[in-house]
Amino acid sequence: MVPVFQAFWIVFSVISGLVVYDEAKDMSQEEAGMFTLGVIVTVAGVYSLSQRPHAALDGDSTDGGQGHSTIQHARASLAIPVQV
């Protein structure tokens, strides 16, 4: 449910900025189109991230009882090996 609130907050803030600072009056059609595309991409990104499987928050782990959380496994998989 949090991504829905985040998307709403982003859209509301962006549209409020257009109204309060009267930025829309000076926009060309191309700028207005790109602005709209940017809002759509942002909301689509929030939606996409909300569809990922959630990490176990209640202490359950997927490592066979080793005590490492799913988040720790994700962080470890993002580590970049450095050759010395």
C-alpha cells in the first residue's frame, strides 16, 4: 500500500508545483508532453517496484535456518568483486 501513497504524493506534488508556480502557461506542447511522460514513467516505476516480492519481515528466512535475512542475501548479491 505504501507505493500507492508514494505515487499519489509524487503526482500531487508535481501538479501542485505546476499550479502554484504557474509553470504550465510557458510550456510548449513538447515540454507538456515530456512533463506528462515523466510523471507517467515515475508512477509506472513506483508500480513496478511495488510488484517485487517482499523480504521476510517477521524473522523468517530463506537460507535454511542460517539466520541471514532475504535483505542480507540481496545486499550480498549486489556486491562487486574487486581483484587485487
